[in-house]
Amino acid sequence: MIMLAVAFLLGMILCLLFGVPYIDFLKKHMIGQYVKDCAPEAHAKKQGTPTTGGIFIILAIILGSIIALAMAQCLSTEAFIILLTLLFYTFAGFQDDYIKIKGKGNDGLTPRGKLLRQIAIAMLPTIYLMMTKDDASSVAIGHYMLNLGWLYPVFAIFVITGASNAYNLTDGLDGLAASTGIFSFLACALICLFSGYPEASIISGAVAGALAGFLRYNKPKAQVFMGDTGSLAIGGLLGTVAVLGKFEILLILIAGIFVMETLSVIIQVTSFKTTGKRVFKMAPIHHHFELCDWSEKKIVVVFALVSAILSGIAIVLYVLMNRGII
């Protein structure tokens, strides 16, 4: 628990320190966000806000994790795999952001190109898991273990890729992805700690700390956006930790807000294509609430509160499952 707290503080402090010079660099070189024409009108004022802030978040996570892992004597292959996965997702996200910035628009990688990159990266932790864990193909449902056999690698890649995309969809309001992500990663950190995965616990703690530090610069009105550089990577890391920590099903609760955002898009697209009608005023669902006259701050606070509650429930359920009560 002490090293978890150390990792959190390191991630937060390093992110706060890296933020000022990096934001100044972005402003100096006019590297800003381009807002989609279909976005709510209030988003027009966000045009030109510095983006790719994910770079200093990821740097803080990696350095904070390595320092804390070294202090805890947990610099293992598993820790290396987790951080390498994070780094690869960062490169994929940065490529997407770079294309948008260079083209002075909001069209980055093609959906197919982005998805193929996400799947390829997700294979790294999946292959590592299959090669090193005896129960790799099993998924915990309550205190029962369901063996998926050869289907498990497909399931694991789906979880990691899905988490990456879901977190990316959530990053649409100032402070939304950061604030909700803090509680999700704190839940991951505690579950990994309880289940005997110190490496994943420490790294998750560093992520939560870095997101808390980033919130200083990203809260309304945001000084910087994390961009796909940050959102694809952090979401991919969330799925990776759940897969390696073997709490894939609980991720539905831990990432409840991100799941809700994704489902709102799926429901909206499906409804419009089949009936010609929209279920929500706009998707993802945080835009729906914007068009219902909720303030940006109110949406962020409510969503963060829901994330905290769902993460707390996930922790309680894990403890009950671990004791064989459910």
C-alpha cells in the first residue's frame, strides 16, 4: 500500500512538473486542436487549444512507475510488458494526432488503420499472458473460473482494444477522461494489490496520480488536451491491466462510464441506420447531456461521481468473490 501511494504521488508530481514546459512548447509552435463541425456549438471556443498532452502524461507514468517499481524491487518482465504496451499505444495515438495537426483538420488515421494498430499492440500482453500463466485461458465469474480455451486470446484482444477505444470516446469534454480515469485506475491498483500483482498495482497507481496531475491543466477551461496520444494509450493500458490481473469481467464496472459512452454510440448508429431515428440528441452520451443544457462542469462532476461509485462497487465485489461469498 505504501508503494502504491508513492507511485501515485510520483505520477502526479512528475505530470505537474512536465506540464508547464510542454504546454508552453505547444503554444509557441501553435500545435492546437481542430474541432469537428458536428460538435456542439460551445466547442467552437476550444479551437486551437494545445493538444498531444498525452506525451507528458505518459512520460510521468513511465518514469513514476519505474522509480516506484525499483524502490519496491518489482522491475519484472510483466512490468516491462505493461509499460511497453503503453508506449506502443502512445506511438499509435501520436501518429493519429500528428496527421490531424499536419492536415489542419480532425481526420487522422483511418478507422481501419487505427483498429489494426490497436489489435496488433494488444497481441503483446495477450501472448505474454498465454505463455506465462497456467490459468491464462480462464475468466473469473464470481468465484467460478470459466475456461475459454483457444477463444481466450480473441477475448483478451477484444477487451484491450475495446478499452482503448472506449476511453478515447470519453475524451470529449474538459477534464472528463482524466477525472473518471482516476477512479478506474485506483480500483485497478487496489484489486491488483489484493490479488498479488504488485507490478500492475504500482503502474495503475502511477497512472491515477498522473491523471490527477493532468487534471490541473485539463479541467474546464482546459489549457491542454491529452489527444489520442493519451486517450488511446491510457485506455489500452486499462484493458491490459485487467487482462493481466485476471479481472476482465469486473472491468465492465470499473470502466462503466467508458462502456456507457461506447454503448451510446453503438445504439445511436444502429438506431439511425435501421429506423432513421436518433435515440440521443448526440453521441457519445456526454454530448447528449450538453444539448440538454447541462454545463460542462456538471457533466464532468456527475460522471466522475458515477465512476467513483462503480469503481467502489467493483472493489467490494472483488473482495466478496475472493472470499467465495459470491
